[in-house]
Amino acid sequence: MPKTAAVSPKTHNRTKVLLCYILCWGIALLLPYLGLKTLYPYKLAGTAPTLSPQITALLPAAAGETAALSVGTDPAALQNALSVRDQQWRMVVGAAVAAAWLASLVWQLLWRARYVHPRQAARAALRARRSYRWSMLGIGAVNLLAATALYLVGISRIADRGLWDYLLYFGGFLLVPVAAALCSRLAAPPAISGRHAYFRRL
Amino acid sequence: MSYYFIAIGGTGNKILESLVYACAADALFTVGANGKREPIPVLNALIVDVDAACGNTTRARQASEQYEQVRSAFAASPAPHKGFHTALSVERWNMNLARRAASVDDMTLNYRRDRLLAQTLFSHTEAGLEYSEGFRGHPDLGVLFFAEMLNNLGDAAAQGQPDEMVTTLNRMQRELDAGETVKVLLAGSIFGGTGASGIPSVARYLRNCFSNYTDRFILSAVLMLPYYDVPAAAVDETLEIAVKSSAFPDKARTALQYYGMEGMVRSDEDDTRGLYDALYLLGLPKEAFVTTRVYSTGSQTQENDAHLLEWLAARCAARFYRTGFRGSEARNMDVYYYQWHSHDVSWECFDDEAALYHNAYGGLAKAAALFLGECYPTLRACIRKDDRRLARTVNYWTAYFHDVKHYGVTQRAQLEKLFDALYRLLAFYINWLWQVLRTLPPTLRPEKEIELRGRELFDVYHALVDQQADTLRYKASPAAGLDGATPGAGDYARLRARLDELIPVVGGRTFLAVLQGEKTGRFEKLEAQRQALTEQDVKIARLEAEDAARMDPNALREEKARREGMLRAYAGMEDRLALVNADIARAVEKHVADVPATLTDDEPSGNHLFNPGAISAMRELLRQYGADSASRDRQAVETLRKALWDGFPRTVSQRVPDRVTAVQAVAGLGGGNGIGEGPQADFAGFTAALLACVMEEDNL
């Protein structure tokens, strides 16, 4: 295929990089948020597990509001208690995803920062490729850890877990590594990225 | 308009080499109607040098060949690029020396009267000198040779023999017939052999050839006056012709007197007797001379370092090509001298072209730094070793050479050849820069450490000889008291200790040169004193011969007393010269010349053009790359590459470092795109991006 673009060396692509970061990391955070906010009430309402008191004590909702679940007399109170439990559970899930997201973002940014001003580009590109693989392993581990913790804290106590449960609770942990990989491969520093290269230039 | 450059002799070829880099920098240009610089499209160069193996000629040819390979890749690709717009066609006039008389003796072998004349005009060694190694600074031999060569050109053309000069003349003729203007510039030295004899001979021949086209045939010459010294020859001058620096000024003076003759430079457009439309004279005062590293009379060993003046000669050539000499611009017909307005060497010295030279020549140096320090090892690994890991990862490979994986062996070899050409061209350029900086005139640069120590050694030795002589005289006749002064043993010991310290610093050879200099100085003083004594004797004799009654007796007494004083001084001078001679003999016996110097002169001088450290680092890196893998110091290579990367913004001297760092340059390189397909297009795309990334925006 003939190449037709003119020679116009671009030393940076800051705007595209910023957009890429906003898009990838934004989606990784937005989709779990939307899932918990909009999908959860329709598909998983009332299925939240009972959290241990140590966790509920950390959450903003009053512990007394969930007491109705154990009394179980007043339907309105029961309704309210279930709603509060759902809310608390969603907060726990959101906090776990957000924590994994933040840790992954910091990790990915630290990786990128290492190669903004490399010394000897070719060698730096090879090192960046190697360290990118290690950093993806790390980010994957962080997300796996967060997902495991969430499973142990609550998901394992949900009876009759279905596809929606797994999708909604673990989806965020899958999206974060994907966002990290995309940002690394598409928004790497200009000195190690280029057309057709392992680290593509947007 | 067509442009010709005729490089005559070793110096002419050194100027040709600097013109190669001027072409790469687009420094040869005309000014268009809109005031924009338009690089001249083609420069036809002809090398005229009887010494086919001359190192300077070979270097100029090789540099031009590499340049043409790179330029033709650009020409075959639509990629826009900075520099490399002037096609350089270089031919060497093969004078068919094997079929010609090799010397004056040969030339006159069968002609008795000519032989007698030759015996009258030339010494035995001169007449026996073979032309194949040049004329060894003897233009009288060269004039004879060129007269024969040029007179026989018509016969060669009639016989249909291939001859580069005839081809060039025919091309000029065709262009003139087609109504084009032809500009021819001759360049060479007028203090050597080939240049001094070839320039006037060829110029006169060309002017006669195209005497009917004076309105469109423009002829000029760059004449190099003495600007360097050669080391003393170690040959027997009775058996072999030696080149001596001391003869340069006289030769130049004689040549200038010849050029100063009426009718040499045309007075106006209608002057049919004049030869040149413009003459450019370049030279240096004696105190600004540098001595070449090796003594050579010709052949491969004649590879003198490049000099700033050759760069300026290229600038004169550029000025000639863009100056009009006809019509309203006929006033430009003149003799031009290069005016240097400062006491150092900086970009500002290039006057109105300072920005162009800074950006273009500086850009080439920065391109070399990035290419050699960063790209070359990677590109070599990707092409030669087919390192796929690198080829998938490194941005400046993937951006331009993505298709190489589909290339066959031939295409890969073609790409490799192009990269070799770029590598060699940049290597030539860096070597040239290094030499220019190393040989900067002493008056235009700060004193080097070794020069400072050499001067101190001279002063210390001078004082030491005086001290020794005074001590000896005191020991011989303490009663005389040396005018009441007692020589200090402490001073002597101090001077001797300092001398012993300095000799290993500057080296034994420098010490021997100091001894020789001291001897020469002392000898000249002694001769002057001898002359003064003779004059004093004459004066006293005259006084004694006069009538006693008319003469003041005190005057005679005073003159005799003065003579006594002069005699004492003369004896002291003799003692001192004897001491110096004894020291020289001792130094030779002890092989002092073998003492190595801790300081070296082999470094570029301080200047305001380029960072000497960066240029030296590139040169050393080239040396390492050129070494075989067993003798290559990998640690040194890494250190040099890192130094070039870190010092990239300071490669070119300026008040503040360049805003483009090596990181930004590589980022730019990775951000470019290739245009077209095939090895030439890939290579052109990469090289164009390399130049674009390192050069400033407002250049060229």
C-alpha cells in the first residue's frame, strides 16, 4: 500500500494521550459505576449479602437501619433495611473497584513516567516493553487481589449467584487491566512510541 | 545557469571536500525573485591533480561519492527534506600519465636543444622529478606540464580519446550555445606546485576557449595564500626535492605579482584582455599558521588536516555562484579579500549567513550525534542481524522500515548500502569538523594547555641557559665578579627542577623543538653581535685614521671601551650557544625525542562553533565502530553514546542550549512517516525526518 502522508515529525501528542487516558480509565470506572447505579436495582436488588459488622461499621449508613432484617415484622422497615443493605453492598463493591482502579492507574502512570525522558531510546523501548509486561502482571494481581477480597467479603455469601452477579461485581476488575494495557500501548511516551511500533503513536 | 568547480592540486581538493558539506547544508544557493534561497541544482566539479593518489584528493572524492548516494536517494523519493538539494557531479581529469612523459628529463629525451634549455632552467633533481606525485611545490615544473597537457587537448578530442576535461569543455560549449550562462570557479593554492601552475594555465585556456562568449562565460578563482606550515623535511635535499614552509611566502609573493599584472582581472564587461571576472584571496598572517601533523610531498601521505580557510573558501564559492557579474551587476567584477571581524571563531563570523550556517552545519553535526550515538547500532542490528525484537519495538525503525520484513536480499543489501553511505558521509563530516577545530588559527582561539606549557618550557630553558652561562663565567674568573652579581644556585636548581617537570608534560619532541628554537635564536643574536662588532671596528679604525688634532681623544676611548663591552657580550653569547649545542647533543644521545607527552595536541580547540567534547566523542565513537569486535571497547562505546545523548543540546555552541533534546529528536523521528515504497524511499524518509528533527524550524 503506498504511503502518502507527508514527513512531519511530531515530537509529542499530549492531547491525544490525555484523551486516551480519560477515555480508557474513565470507561473502566464509569461502567462499573453505571452497573451498580442503574443495572443493579433491576437485576440484583435485594440480593446483597450480609456484611460483617466490622465492615458495616466503616460505612456511612447507620447500623440500626439494618436491624429490621433480623426483626422482620414491619414490611416497610424490612424494605428499608434491604435497601440499606443493598446500598452498603454497592458501596463496598464500588470501593473495591475504585481502589483497584486507583492503584492500577498509579502503577501505570509510574511506568509511563519512567520512559518520558529515557536515556538511549532503542534500549529504553526494549526495557519499556519488558517492564510493561511485568507491570501488567502487577496490575492484574492487584485487581485479582481486590476481586478475591470482594468475593470473600460478600460475593461468596450470595446465594444462587448468577451471570449478572459475576458480571457486575467482577466486570470492573477486568476493565481496569484492559484500560492499563490500552493506555500503555497507545499512549506511551513519544520517545518510545511510533507508527507500527510495539507502543503505537496515536 | 550552470555551475562548475575546478579543484586544482591538494588544496583545491580540500576546498572541494568542504564544498561537499556545503552542498549537504544547502549553502550553495541563489536568491530567487521572492528573496528566498534556492539551492543550486547541480554543481559539476572537475579534479585536476597529477598526483592521483593524493590523500586529500581521495578524501574529497570519497566524501562526494557518499554524498551523491545519499542525495540520489532523496531525489528518488518524494519526501520533503532539508539540505542535500545540490547534485554534485565529480570527475577526475585522468591525464593519462602512463602515456605521457613522466618528467622534464623524459619530455626532452629526444630533443637536444630542449634538453639543453631544461638543463639551464632546472636542477638535476627538478628535471628528474616524476609528475605522478605532484610537483612538490615547484610551479615552474607544473607550468611546463600543463602547457603540454592543454595544448594537446585538441588532438585528444580529435582522436576521440575519452578525456574528462574535453567532456567538461564540450558540455560548457553546449550550454553556452543553448544560451545559458556558465560560471566556472577554479580553486587551489598559489604557494604550492600544482595549484600555482594549474590555476593560471587552466584559466587562460578556458578564457581562450570561450572568448566568443564573454557575455555568458564567467570565470573566477579562489586563490589560497600561505596559511599553514609543514614540518621540517627529513630528506637529503641534494638528492630529493623537499617542500619547505619558508619558501611559501616568496612563492605566494611571486604568484601575486603575476596576478597583479594588468589584464588579470577584467575591468568591465567589455574588457577582452582580462582573465577573471572575480578573484577571491584567502590567507593568514604568519603568526596564525598551524603546522601540519606530517611532512608529505604527495601521494597517500599527503592528507593534510582540513582548515577553517577551506570552509571560508567554500563560502567564497557560494558567494561567487550567487553573484551576478553582467549588466547592472558588472560592478561586482573585482578582487575580494576575506575580512575577519573578530578575534575568535563563532557563528556570527559568517555575517549575514550566520543563521543559515548555524542551523545547517550545526544541524548536520546534531544529526551525526543522534545517528551515531543512537540510531546506527539499532539500524545495523535490524538490517544486518535481522533483530526482530528491535524491529518491532524501536519507533524510528517501525515508522520508516515497517516493510523491510517483506524485502528480498537485494533490497536489504540496497538499504544497507544506503545506510553505509550515510554513515560514511557523516563520518567524513565529523572528521572534517574535528580537523577544522583542531587547526584553528592560534590567533583566533584560546591557547591550548600544551602550548602554554611549551611556552613556559621555552622561557624556563632560556633562563636556565643564562643562569648556567653566568655560573660558568663566575667559576672561570670569580674576581671579575660579573658586574657584582653572584649567580644563584637556588635559582638554577629551581629552573632545572621545573624543566624536568615540564619535559614529560609536553613530550621529548617538543623539548627538542624548543632546543632548536633556542639555538636558532641564540645563533641569530650572535650573528647580529658579530656584525655590530665589525661595524664598531670600522668605526674605531676611522676614528684612529683621522687627524689627532681634530679628534676628541675621549670619543676614541669611549668607542674602544664600548668595543670591550661588546666583546664580553659576544663571548657570553658564544658560551650560551655552546651550552645549547651541548644540550642538543645530550638530548639526542639520551633519545629525549622518545619521551611521550602527557598532554596532547590532538584535541579540537576551544571555539564558539561546536562543542569540542562532542565532536571528539563522535570521532572516538567512529573509531570504536570501525575497530573489529575483538578490539572494540564496549564500555567506552556505551560511555560515548551516553555522553552524546546527554550533551545533544550542547553539540552546537550558542548562548543557551538547544531547545530540542535527544529525547525530543527521537520522539520526532518516531512521529514521522515514510513516503513511497522501496529501500530508497524508506531511507529518504528516515534521513529527512532525522534532519528535520534536529534542525531548527526557520533554517534553510
